[in-house]
Amino acid sequence: MSVTQPAAPLRVVIAEDAVLLREGLRRLLTDAGLDVAGTAGDAAQLLELAGALQPDVVLTDIRMPPTQTTEGLQAALHIRHQRPATAVVVLSQHVETGHLFELLGDDPRGIGYVLKERVADVTQFTAAIRRVAAGESVIDPEVVSRLVRRPRRDSPLETLTERELAVLALMAEGRSNQAIASQLYMSPKTVETHVGNMLAKLGLQPAAGDHRRVLAVLAYLRG
Amino acid sequence: MSRRLRNILIAGAAAAAVFTVVTYYLNGWPQPPGPAIYVITPTLVLLAYLGVGLAAWQRYPAERIGLLFTMAGYAWFLPSLTQLHYPLPFTVGIVSGALYQAVLAHLALAWPYGRLRSRVDRVAVTVNYSFNVGNNVVQMLFWNPRTNGCGTACPANLLLAHSSSRLYSTTGTVFSVTGVCITAAIAALIAWHWRSARGYARQAMTSLIWVAIPIAAYIAVLGIPGNLGIPGLVLYGIGPLILIAAPAAYAISMFRARTARRAVGAALVDLEPGPSPARLRDALARALGDPTLQLAFRIPERGGYQDTSDQIVDPARLPAGRMLTELDAAGNAVLVYHELMQHEPELVKVTVTAASLALEHARLQAEVEAQLEQVRASRTRIVEAGDAERRRLERDLHDGAQQRLVTLSLAIGMARSQAAANPELAVLLETAAAEAQAAITELRELARGIHPAVLTETGLAGAIQALAERSPVATTITAVPASRYPAQIEATAYFVVSEALANVAKHAAASSTRVTIRELTGRLVVQVSDDGPGGARPEGGSGLRGLADRVAAAGGALRIESPPGSGTHLEADIPCP
């Protein structure tokens, strides 16, 4: 394989019941250089396309016909179960952690849970899809913030500094130390120190791999 | 009985008593009379019959029983006229010597209401009167006081036709035998009356039997020659007291009739509210002492009535001796009782009133309960309809406005990525994006307030978790069942927790709350406790009142304990099939 050969574009299947939005997404992703292999208007279609096209990424709305509850989520879980290599990005209109934890299960690699309105920021949105396709976890900052800001009594979280809380939130969003360092304008070394201190304070084991860390931190925050 | 007649009868009674006493002491004056007992007991008998007779006459003017007692009293007095030592009163006194016995027999046959029941009874009574007076008249024709034991002490016998001791004693023997026959016939009739009596009447007849036996025995002893060797002091001094048994028994029955009316009232008071018809009938039957009492209701399908023991009652063909009274204007319920009860019109009235009151009460109660049930059902339907409407609104917002705003944001976002060359346009688009984002956030909160989608999607577990995460007060969830429940139950439980947490945040100044939802058999128990200062008043905030209404609409109950200084503890008990 030659290094000069451009990597094949990510193949994406989109599932969204609102036609305008579905077409908007197709255009957005196509413009961003992704290959939209197919689009679906409901969960059944999505399952069919995912099976037939074997896409790298499935991007699906949680709520779809016919029951308008969690068809998209259930379909995504099914696809993950059939083909764990498929990255899944779920679009939610609600800030509900229940869905998030159901989706994450015990392996958050290649999973994204983002609020639907994130599509407005084209750059960040496509970046999120690419990160998920690369096996990272992407958790919407709004959802994480809900967990972090939640009032607590007698919790070690109260002993954390603002800086540490910001690091913690980014960890929960699925960021690597490298990414946290660049986002908070800190040296990777400082980030590592913060992370170590914090995990000790919260009584969490320093986990091997970012995805383990995401699960541990989110579970702790939800606790 | 007119006031005047009553006064005359009372005066007559007093005069008779005075006469008896005075003549007893004047007779043979200046010789001392015999023992006082000879005058005391006859006077007591006189007063007892006249007293009870007049009282009964006054109380039951439509009945003849009072008249009969009064007659018996005067008949008892008539023989005392012999004390006057003048031929006319002496003769009258002798002739009427056994008249009181005839009146007593009449009284017994007419017991307890003073009316003879049949032609046979009337014949027996007439024969008995004729005999009791007639035998004396016949014997008087032959009885000469001067030669037959009375000597000069007695006045002349006005009826004397032919002085003959032989004829006198022969007729006496014949009349004794005849008298025994007539008395036996009357006793048989009374026994027949007793046997055929039922219920209320049986009770009255039984008390008569207890009274009639000693009286009849006493009179029989008086009629036997030699009186079985019983000394005169016992026979004439103490013996007449036995006769008082009859007026005494009647006085007791009058008193009992009065207490029976009270008993009817008491029986109703003792009944639980809304008694079953069978229990009502039993209580009335007990109070009246009439086990034959029937309470019957119209059965439209059968076109007749059916009583509480499922017996068919046909108003057109009641068995002999039964009476029927309708308990309501529509004739849907009737009381069937022994005809003798009509002699106690007041008792019938009280019973009918009591029964209709109880039935009306039961009917009203059933009506109110039915209405309440309707109101409850409609309240539940209204709440359910409200919930359904909120779910629909939330879905409309989600699928409509929210979706469009997201699409709009996306369009703005794509426009921005192409407007890098035009800074002014970029700024405008950035503002537009921020506005769209704000609108999306607001709309999301609005939709969540209308109805939380997470409740429909994941049930109580997810929805309560979301509430806890959102609550501005630290909230611990102790337990929430993972199972799903009917939408209204989930919505009610959710509403309780959400409203309680909102109240805690607003008023309680608490630092933490605890939410517990447990499923017990047939119900869901929702508890929300805080560690605030307590003192919350359920009637205070409209929030808590709305909560109580909401829980009640689901058929549950809300309890709030908020002692000052010990936090507020709220518990909702929601029925859950």
C-alpha cells in the first residue's frame, strides 16, 4: 500500500426520517469528503442498508418511525452486535443519559452520542464522525456537562479545581490526553498529572486506554 | 271515649271502691268486721280492672279491650251490692254473682284487641253470658234466704217464686255440669286461637294463656262444692289477687308496644349504614317480635314482588291474615305483616317509616356512590386525555418545529462554511446560527416540560434518573423499578417526583433529597424525602394540591409528613394492576 495513495473516503449510511434534514446531512457529509453510501428513512431500511453496504460509519437519529421512540438506537445496537467494527453516531434531540449508557454498553470504542443541533457546526460535526470512525468515543459536551454540574453531597468531586473539572469533562467526552492538552492549552505532561491526581481523588483505577477511561468517568459521574 | 264518659267512669270506679270499703265496715255495725284482707283484695281487683280498662280505652279508642276490662271491673263490683241489705240491690247482687266470670271469658276470647274473631266465638260468648246470669235467675226462683242458710240477716229475694230447697239444689247440680261444659268449650276456643296465631299475635296469645290458666283454676275451685277444703281466708282473702294477672298482663303488653316502637328506632340505629334488605328485615322482625314479617321488592321481569327470602309476594292474593303496606310512593318496596299488627297502628306507622327511611337511605347512598364512581371515572379520563394530549403535543414539536430548526441550523452551518470570503455575511450567519441554537434549546426544554419523551421511551427508570440529574438539589435514587407500567401510572409517578423535586428546590432549603419507588402488591409507592426544615403544609401550595389531585385521579392517595425540623416526607400510593 503506497503512502501517496489517498485513503479511501469513509463510507457512511445515514438514517433520518425527516427528508429535508436527511438530504442536508447527505450534502454536508459529501461536501466534507465522506462517501454517503446510502440513506434510510426508518430503522428497517437502515438495518437493510447496513447489512448490504457494510459502511464504516452509521449515522442515525434515535427517534424514528413507526413508534417514534428509540428505533434508531435499537438499530444501532443491532448493527454493532452484527458487525462490531461499524462505527455508530447517534443523533439525539434530548439530553438523556439513559440512552447514552445503553448505547455505550461495555465497549465505547467507535461510538458517538451527539445532540442533533451539532450538525450546525459543520467542521466539528464531521470531525466527530471521523473520530468515531477512528475508534474514539464522542460524547456530547452538553450531556457531559449535565453530569458534571449535577449537585452532589459529600462527593470528592467537590474537591476538584475548576481546571481539573474541565479536564474531567473532556475525559468524559472521550478526548485523549493529547486532545485535552491542545484544547486547554496545557502541556501533555500537565494533563497527565491532572488526570492522575483526579483519578486518585475519585478512587478510580488509571485505566488502560481512553475508552476504558471514558466508561469509568461517566459511570462515576452518573453514580 | 268522650271526656264526660271518662269522668263518669272514673267517678264510678272511685265510688265503687269507696262503697266496697264503707259497706264492709258498716255491715253488722257495731260488731267489728272480719279481717281487713277480705276488703283489701277485692278492692284492688276492682281498681286494677277499672284502671287498666280506662287506660286501654283511652289509648286504643278503636278497640274494645278497654271497654271489656271496664265491664269486668264493674261486673266484679256488682255482687258487693248484697251488702246493702235492701231487697233490690241484694237480688241484683246475687243474680250478678258470676257475671264477672262471663266478662272474663269474653275478654279471653277477644284477646288481645277486644274483638271476637268468629261467629263461633260470638255464640260462645252469648251463651256464656246468658248462662252465668240465667242460672242465678233460675236458682233465685227457688231460693228463700230465710230458709236456705241466711236467716233474718238477709233481705228479701225479689225473684222468689216457689221456695224449694230441693229444686234449688237440683238446678244447682245441673248448672254446675252445664257450666263445666261451657267453660271447657271456651277453653278449647282459646287454645285454638293460640295454636293458629302466628308471630306478633302468637306472642299476645301466649301471654294470655299464662294468665288464663291460674284465673280459670281459681274460678273452678270457687265452683267446686267444698272448695277442695281451702280455708276461706285463702280463697276469698288472698285468692282474688290471681284475677289481677289479667289487667297486669295487659298493662305489660301496652308498655311493650310502646317499647317496641322504640325498639324499631333502636334497631335502625344499630344497623350499619346502608344495610342489606335482608338485614333490615331481620332487624325489624326482631324489634316487632314478628318473625313472619316480610320485606318485598318489585321484580319488574316477574311483574310481582319478591321478599328477602326469595318468596314471591302477590299483593292481589295475599294469604289470609296478611296485610301489605307500600313503603314508597312508586310501590317498589312493600312490607307484609300479620293483620293483627293493624291493631297497633302507631307501631305499623313507625315500622313503615323506619323501613322506608332505611331503604331511601340505602337508595340515596347507592345513588351517591354511583355518581361518585362516575365522577372518579371522568376525572381519570380527563387526566388521561390530558396526558395523551401532552404526548401528542410533544411529538408534534419534536417532529415538526424542532426538526425544522435543526434543518435550518444545518443550512446555516453549510452557508457559513462557504461564506469565509465574506466577513460581514459570516457574522450575520453566526448570529443566525446562535439564534437557531437558542431556539432549539428552548424548544427542547419546552417539549420536555410538556411531556418527557424519556418516560415514554424508557419508563420510570430512565425518566427518574433524568429528573435526578436535572434537579438543582443533590438527589439520590434509592430504588426505581426497571419494569414498565401503564402510561397513566408512569405519568403519575413521574409527576409526583418531578413536582416534589421542584418543590424542594423552591421552598425546602434542603441540601439533599432521596427518591424511592417500589412496587408492592397491587400498588406503586413513590417516596420523596428531603433534609430541609420541614413545616410544609399540604393545603398551602397549589403544587402540592395539584399533586394530591393528580394522584387521586389515578385512584391513589398522597401523604405528606413535614414536622418542623425533620424534613419533608412525601409518599404517594398509586394502585397498579
